Amino acid sequence: MGKQISKKNDKAVGEKGKFAATLEPIVTYTGVTMYPLAPKKSDFRITDIAHALSMMTRASGHFATFFSVGQHCLNCSIEGEARGYSKRLQLALLLHDATEAYISDLTRPVKAGLPKYREIEDKLSETIFEAFGLYKFEKEEEKMVKEVDDDMLLYEFAHLHISGGLKGTYHLKQNHSLAFRNMKDVENEYIERFQYLIHMKCDHESEKDNITVESEDGNDRGY
């Protein structure tokens, strides 16, 4: 990366029991030094997420052509809109793979055999969601997000994999582009959709609750 990774954060190590032995930082695209195993809400910038996901491939690179995680997340969010989901859930769909910007991804069969990875991923996802104002989800909301993600997976494999698809049937409200796209264009669209959804969500919550929406530490977190 051209940058020297700093030494362990001794304070963080002392505060984190089970992951202390492997607590090391990464430096993000925008220069943020963060600890994926000890994430803080102030670590996250939408530019980092959008950039990283636009550069990462789906299916561990086993599709016939390059198709990015960023494109997948955009399609999921747009499909959520087509299904009449709230702006909050559309934003959740846009961010549902945001952890991959910090810890990459594993194929589903491997992930199922590594419960510790799932624990790390869940903690990181929860912190990212909270950083952008997405708190506790109901079981039904989680199910709605998963249904879109699963349908999009089947759709992608049916059109992009040499096997012709996985077992199962997908149900989408509209067709979605799976064409190769310039990474910078995907990054920019991801950021634009995030900005639209975050402001629409905040406006709705402000009107409903008659409150002023503001981040916990007063920062805009890059959006």
C-alpha cells in the first residue's frame, strides 16, 4: 500500500479480550487507520466503502465477466425501491455488504464453517449500520433484506455463471444491469444513492419524531 502499518493499539488490545492477540489496523482508501476487530462508528467513510466495493468482484471472481460488489449492492437497493421498501431498508440494502470493504468476503460454504468470522462480520456490520443511523432491525425487516440479497444472487448466477445458475427461483420486480461498468462510475453512483437515501431517511425521521438528526460526535462521517 505504500504506507507503513502502525504498531498495535495497546489500549485497544487491553480492552478487547478474545481478539486482542490479532488486533492490527488497516489503512483505508481515504487514509483512515482503523481496527476491523475493534471498530468504532467514527472509522467509517462512505467514500471508503463505495471505492472498495466498486473494486471487489462477486462470486470470488468465478463469473464470466467482472461484476462488482458495489454493483450488486446498488441493484439490491434499487430492487428494494421497486418492492416499495422504506428508504431505511433501501439504505440497509445498499450497505448490507459494506463489511467487505474492511474484511473482504468468503464464499458462503466457507463462511458457514467459520463461526468466528461470522461473529467478526456481524459486529462490524452492526457498527457500520449504527454509524450511518441504522439501528435495531425487526426480524421481518432482516428477512426482507435477505430475500432481496438471495434473489439477486440467483439472478447473477443465472446470467453470469457458466453453469447457468444455482438451484432456486428468483423473483425480482425488474431486470437489473449486470454489464461491466467502470469502477469509478460505480463508486460515484454508490455515493450519490447513499447521499439521497441518508437525507431522505433523516428528513422522514425528523418530521416523524420532531427531532434534529445529528451524528453522535457531530461529524458528518464523509457524507
